[in-house]
Amino acid sequence: MNYELSKEQQMIRELARDFAKHEVAPRAEHLDKTGDFPIETFRKMGELGLLGIPFPEKYGGSGGDTVSYALAVEEIGRACGSTGLSYAAAVSLGASPIAYFGTEEQKQEYLVPLAQGLGLGSFGLTEPNAGSDAGGTQTKAVEDGNDYVINGEKCWITNAGYARTVIITAVTGKDDQGKNIISAIIVPTDVKGFTIKSEYDKMGVRGSNTSQLILENVRVPKKNLLGSPDKGFKQFLYTLDGGRISIAALSVGIAQAAFDASLKYANERKQFSRPISSFQAIQFKLADMAMEIELSRNMVLKAAWLKDQKRPFTKEAAFAKLYASEMAVRASNQAIQIHGGYGYMREYGVERLLRDAKLMEIGEGTSEIQRLVIARQLGLKKQG
């Protein structure tokens, strides 16, 4: 097994690391305090090609791979969880489904500007009554001539307030067994009847836009249907599998930031006339953090590699997302403990890491859903 990154992958990681250090990290605290969205940061990311890493050059991308993209997400997330989340959502959820399932016309019209950073993408799946139960989607899209007329509501949608397009999941009919057919439809955010509200007051990732979507007789052409109408459910499950890799990578980035801050503080902070890093209790905490971060990173890269090789990766993506997200919470919590009273104060920044990390256990499928996915992959049957 070869664990060495290619030269291209190393270059992308260094590019993302340098950008994160100079452009992202300096604004992280401000974004957390104000809830501002870093739109200028994303413009610069587009210019550098970071928003197009996994997409072919013919569609405005950088021609990279999932491994390169995961490395970039980790570096951005290491500098700022909010920016990292919006970055991951823009690429994995807002643009990737068009790359996976779009027609040539859809790719030219919608994917190219997203890959070039001329706009952000978003993915509208979650509803007030359909979170973990994605099959319970209630938004409906009814055919009317050459159009779909969409009515429904979505909640907790990342980037929608600043998005160029939102991919909406909606019920478009019934199959032979009478079950709902859930399809995905590309909806420009400037169409009539599409209302986007960004009024959530969140615990963490406060600089990442999260919105409520209300669709009232929103009319879009049938050509905006993404992929096969009767395979929409399977398509967005595949999309979520890929998105879980990016959330896992983001979790690793947040945890790495927690470790970096803790190691630095432990070497500088003195108690009983010596650095606290010399105390075994602190050393064990740092050793556990370093070990779990490396284990998580390896699982992220394995899942990304499998995806790039076009091999099954559902189980590995769930492994990575579940372990890395829960690890990030543990690492951030330990960072506060190592910092003691200072860690509880905003000044040192580690309390923000814990607040940001918590969402990683919820978004893109909760930890409980990941365990269900893994159980199904192991061949275990559903209850009842």
C-alpha cells in the first residue's frame, strides 16, 4: 500500500494551507462573533481553483480528485469551521450532483460557473418533517406543460442565502407500488415564488449561511430535472456519501486546530515551575488526540481514494464521517480542558472549535444514521 500523496495532491494541499493561513484564519473569530458570510473569501477561492478541484477542466474545474479535495477541506476547516462547512457544501452538495448526473447542457449552464467560483451552489434536502427520514420528503413538483411547479419548504440549508442555484428534492409522482418518487431539480434562486430566509441563530459554524427555503408555485423548466426522475432518491444518497467524506475531512481539520492550539499552550503554560506539557496527564491527552486525528485522516483518505477508483465507498464514507465527527468533539473538548479556565473564554478560540465540531455529528446524516448505514452495509436487517 502506498500512502504517499502525488505531487499534484501535495501542491493542492499546500495551496489550500497557505490560503487558509493568510485569508481564512484571520477572519474566523470575526465570522463567529458577527455571523457574517465570507463572500469575498469564496470569490478568491474561485480564482484559485479551489471550488473546482474535483471537476474536469472542460467544466471549469481543476481536474483534480476526491483525495485532493478532501485535503483542501481539511486545511480550510483547520483555519475556520464556518468557511470549511460552506466550502464543503458548495462543492460536495451544490455542484457535485450536477457533475454526477447532469446533462451536458446542465453542466455547461450550471456546473461551469460553480466550479469557477462565479456563484455558490446549495442542496435542499432537509425539511421540517423530513430530516433523517429523507424518504419522507413532502415538497412536491407537479408537471405543467414544459415546466415543473414546485411547492414546499426546506430548512437548515447551507449556503442558500448566497447561492446561485439550489438543487431541490421533491416528490414528482408515484411508482408501481404506490411509493413516492423523489427527484432532484435544479432551481435558480432568483425565480419567482422562491423565498430564502437566513434567520437562524446557531450554536456554532456561525459564519456559514444556513437558510429556510419556501417554494410557492415555483416554476422551472422540465429540462432542469437532474438525472433520472425515478432514481432521484438513489442519486442523492450517492451525493450524501460523497458529502460525508468532506464532512469527515472538515472534522479532521477542526480537530487538528484543537491539537495545534493545545500543544502550543501546553508548552507555554507553566504550573509548579514547569510547562504543563511535562505532566503525564497532559501528555496522554495530546497523545490520544494525535492518534485519533491520524486514524480519522487515514479513513478519510481511504474513502476518498475508493471513490476516485469508482469502487464502493458507502461504508467507508460512513466510517469516516462517524469516527471523525465524534473524534473532533472529543479533541475540541480536551483542548478546552488542557487550556483550563482560559479555554472557556472566547479569547483563546478553542471553545469555538467545540461549538463548530458539534454540527459535524449532526449534518450530512447524524451519528445515529451513520451507524444505521454501516449496519446495512454489514448485511444487518432493518428492525421490524
